[in-house]
Amino acid sequence: MTASPRIREISKKLLRLTLDEEGRMVEAKVCEVLETLRANPSRYHKLLLQLFLDHAIRESSKGLAIVEFAGKPSDSSIESLKIELSRQYGRNIDVEMRENLDLIAGIRVKVFDDVYEDSASSRLRPLERALC
Amino acid sequence: MSNITELIKKEIESLSTDATRTNIGRITTLADGVARVDGLSKVMFNEMVEFPNNVSGIALNLEEESVGCVVLGDASRLKEGDEVQTTGRLLSVPVGMGMLGRVVDAIGNPIDEKGPIDSSENYPVERIAPGIIPRQSVDQPLQTGIMAIDSMIPVGRGQRELIIGDRSTGKTTIAIDTIINQAKINKLGEESGDPDFRPVYSIYVAIGQKNSNIARTIKALEDNGAMDYVIVVAAPAADNPANQYLAPYAGCAMGEWFLRNGKDALIVYDDLSKHAVAYRQISLILKRPSGREAFPGDVFYLHSRLLERSARLNKDSGNGSLTALPIIETQMGDVAGYIPTNVISITDGQIFLETDLFNKGIRPAVSVGLSVSRVGSAAQVKAYKKVSGKVKLQLAQFRELAAFSQFESDLDAATKAQLDRGARIVEMFKQGVYSPVPVSVQTGVMWAMENNFFDSIDVSRITAAVESLKEYFSSSGKEVVQKIHEEGNLTKGIEEDLRRAVEDWKRSFA
Ligand SMILES: Nc1ncnc2c1ncn2[C@@H]1O[C@H](COP(=O)(O)OP(=O)(O)OP(=O)(O)O)[C@@H](O)[C@H]1O
Ligand SMILES: [Mg+2]
């Protein structure tokens, strides 16, 4: 079943109910929403939950920067990165560090669908494309 | 002063960071050459996106939670879950003189096995048409070499003239004849060494045609020595709809290069009916709301924004021009269909081809009553205007009288004369494929018709007589034709020479 615009609208409203003033999802509020939904199940119960889940995944990835690196950056630079990203996105951004040796050297930061990259492999890519 | 340079230096320093910023998404569904992508929240409309495996695409539908992208190239190399990247570039194609003589696909890649293209410049395929200020009204002819058209429906540089008719009525032939004629004029002009000579380069865009047809067209261009002045953009029927949708805009971008560099170009879109169908296909897959005949609501804009890019620019803007000959295929002569009426309303006139005439052997099958050129007559050469001025009216009257006279047993002399003249004009306008006639020769032939030289020849022999006179003008009668060409006007002296030449021909013909 595909979701009608109305169901989509409702699922978005549900998400909004779970956010605090800083735009972060609060677990207690999520529980509250789930409980209310369970108490008043509609025809679209499962679909609504599915959409709610999609929104929740998207929302939580907006507050998380995945930092891939080859050669670990210093703690102080990670801290300043966190501050800079939080400033840029106007919300508190958490950082998750992952080692990725495919980068060869450098760093790649992913926040939701934005990617910032300064790595050896990204500089080699245009060259590779031009040659093949 | 040093402050200022400091300021600029600082600005540059702040720019030159090596980190790249892109926006990514993931393919959620993939069908019929269209990918739905989750993410890509910062993509621009019409921006190129990059899929894995060197496949690219264009973002066409920007929705709240997903983006609809058409895939250019091989969609079978992609799968759901693949990462998609923005590029920050709008789709562009190579342009310039190096494109001439080449056959390329909808995104400008060569497909003629003649090696890489020699081009250092790219133009975006979508561009806003020139505004009102840099434009100028049409005042230079674009001669098709087809007598029926040059005399009755003249086309000027920068004009948009629609070629419309049912299937297999000679639409493509008219366009190809016109291209061949430009090549012939270009060659003569270049040989003459005239510094004011302005060649016309051609772009032929084949949309949704069979590969065999495209190959035949290219061969005709090559055999007639026209290919050196032509760019062929091919998006055949077997190509995915995205390429067919893009091809006319890509061709137009190549034409715009000539326009903006003070040169003259001609572009043929063969045909826009199939283009609209390709666009409908994409739109339906993208789930855009559909309207009449299942076309999306913006199908008018699809063609208006394309054809508006043809223009004649004024002196201050370089004097260039881009003439468009869009082609539309009708169903059973119905010009009131959705796409035909749209395109008729955008263009500056149409050449309407009739199946009936075509089957009767009157080819090119130009309908006098339904064809019109709204601006072209301002661009006709003076000498030619003089001899062709009356012919459209004569022919229209002939068609009317011919219908009437079927019921009438005895006709008055004046009516009979009109019928006789009309029948001879019809014969005079018959013209084979790929044999455009120079306007100066056309002038001579039409002058002979106006001055009653054909009246004593039987109607059944007129076509042969006209052929023979054309032949004469390219051999013994060369001089007078050359004079007409140089003078551009029929002075008393030239008219005398012409009379002598035609009399001379007539003696040999009889
Ligand atoms: N002036 C002409 N004299 C003789 N034959 C012609 C003439 N014009 C066209 N033909 C012939 O008619 C046929 C159809 O012509 P053409 O391909 O130009 O038509 P079309 O309208 O473009 O067809 P389609 O609908 O398939 O695109 C061709 O075989 C062509 O050689
Ligand atoms: Mg055709």
C-alpha cells in the first residue's frame, strides 16, 4: 500500500511531537507517541509506524556526523570539527569515528546527505575518470 | 591600492580549500531509465548527478523527500541502494567548429568512429532564449532550393518554420534538401572569396527514428557533399527516452554557439512528435499528473522554450542567427491535434504536406492553402520577389477553379487561361529528392513562366521542359544567371539578356 499525502502529513506531525526545543528526538516522547498510537489503532497503523520509523532514521542521521578517516585526526581537531558542524547546521551534532583505509589519506565527513571530503582517493578520482 | 589587493588576496585564500563538498543520495527504486533517489536534498533542477560505474543522470523531479532522476546511458549497470552524487554542473555538450562533420549522441559523445571530438568549449543544454532587445526582425533569406517553398513560403534566417504532414509525405526530404542547398551555397560562397559571405551551418537532430533511417539520411548528406557543414545529433528509437528528450536541447546548444559567435546556423528537429512522446513516457514514469492525450501539463513549455532559442540577433549582438525547421507528424492530416496546434502556435508559419498530393505524384506535396510563412517574405531577394510575387495567388485560384470547373462545360477564355497557367505552375514545382535549385536559376525559370514561354508547351511536357531550362541555365545560359545572382535585382538590361537566353533555349527545346 502506498501512503496518501494525508498519512504522510500525519507521520510528519508525529515526528514533530517527539522533538525537544533544540530539535533533538527525545526517547520519552517517542514512547508516548507509540503508546497513543497503540491505544487508538487506525486502518493505517502499520504504514504509519513505517513512515514514522523512516522519519526517525532520517532525523537521527541529521544530528550525526560520520567521520571516516585514514590516519586518525587529533582529539582537538575532532572537537573543533564538532563545533564547526554544529554551528553550520544550527543544531548539536554528534560525531562517530570510523576508520576507512580506502581513503588512502585524509578525511571524509558525512552529515545526512552532505559529504565533505578531503582525501587522497577523492583527488585521484577525476584522474581515474579522465584516463578510462 | 595595496589594501584592495590584500582584500582580494584574502578572498582568494578563503576560496582555495581543497576539500570538496557534495550532496549524496541512494537509489530507492529504479525502473524504465528513471531512478528515484532518497537524499540529494541540495540538488538543483536539471543538475547532472553521478551514479556509480561512470553512469550519469539528470535530476528532473525535486520532491520533498525524494528526487526523480533520468539515467543517461546504461541503467542496467545500476541497482537499488547505489550511491548518487551531485556534481554542481548543469548538463552541457561540446560545441564549436570541431563538431562539424560529426555524428554525436544526445550528450555530445561521438558515435561515428572518427575519434575524439576537437572541441574546447561546452554549452549547457538548457539556456534561456535571447530576450527582446538583442533580437532583430528577419531580413536575410534562407533558401531551401525547393521552388515551391522559396517562392510561396519563403524562409528567413532566424525564422522558425514548421514542416508538418502525415507519415511518409516527404517531410525529412524537405529538411535534408534544405541542408544540402546550404552546403552548395557555402561551397560557392567560399570559392568566390567574398569577404561578406555568410555560410549557413546545419544541425540535424534525429529523435526516435529507426537506425536505418538515420543511416540513410547521413548517407544522403555524405553523397551530396554536405556533411562537412553538418552536425548530426542522433537519439534513435532504441535509445532510452531520456536521451530522446535531451537530443533537441543538445542540438540547440550546438546551434547557439554559432548564433552567439556571429554565424548563421540552421537546425532541423526530426521530429518533435516523437520528442513529445518520449517526454510523456518520462513524465508518466515520474508520476507527474497527466492531461490531454496523457501528456503532462507542461508539454507546451517543452517546445516553446526550445523554439524560442532560435533567433536573429542584431548588429550589437554579433548578427548571428539560428533558423529552426521543426518537423511534426500528423495523424490523417489532423492539424488540430494537441501537439500540432501547440507547435503551430509557437512557430512563424508552417509548410503543410498533403498525402493526397503526394500520392498524385505532386512532390514536394506542399499544400498552398494551408502553408504560410509569416515573416519570410521580408527576406526574399528582390529579383526573386518580382517573379514569384503572383505565383501563390495564381496557384490558390487554380485549385479553387479546378474544383469548380468540373461542373462547368464551357468556360470563358479568362478562366481557361487561369486554369492553363495553374496546371503549368503545378508541373513546374515538381522537384525530385536531393536536387535543390539555386535561387538565381529559379528566378530565370519563374520569369519564363510569367512571360508565357511555357504556354505553348503541353502540360504533360512541362516538367521535362523545366528540367531542360534548368540544365540550360547551368550550361549555355550560365552568364545571365550569374548576373542575376550578383545584381540581386532584375534590371532592364538583365531582363533583356534573360529574354534572349530563354528564346535561345526554347528554339533548342522545340
Ligand atoms: N520530391 C520528391 N520526389 C520524389 N520522391 C520523394 C520526394 N520527397 C520524398 N520522396 C520519397 O518519399 C518517401 C518518404 O519521404 P520522407 O522520408 O522524406 O518522408 P517523411 O514524411 O519524412 O516520412 P516519415 O514519416 O517516415 O518520417 C521517400 O522514399 C522519398 O524518397
Ligand atoms: Mg522523416
